[in-house]
Amino acid sequence: MSRLNQLKTYRQHLEDRYCRLLEKSSDYRFIDENKSDSAAFKAMKILGKINRVSYLDRELHSIS
């Protein structure tokens, strides 16, 4: 599996997880504030990973 395909699948996995955590955060906003905050924090950390993978993907495309 090439590096570009690995980055693409990893990015897709992160984006799916990010969306699920955002939904969880908004679902628990009024029910359980701790769960909502925890999900939002995890989503922020995953967004940082998505940004790093996007940067690497852009770098690999410019090299190829």
C-alpha cells in the first residue's frame, strides 16, 4: 500500500471519528455536561491530527 493511500485511509478514519465525537458532544450538551466536554476535547485533539495528516499529504503531492 502506498504512502498516499495510507494517509488517505487514515485521514478518512480520523474524519469519521471526528464527526462521531462532534455528534456525541452536541447530543450530550444538555444531558451530561462532562460527557459533552470530554467528547469535544477529544474532537479537538483529532482535528489537530487531521491537520497534520493534511499537511503531510500536501507535502507528498508536491514531491511526486
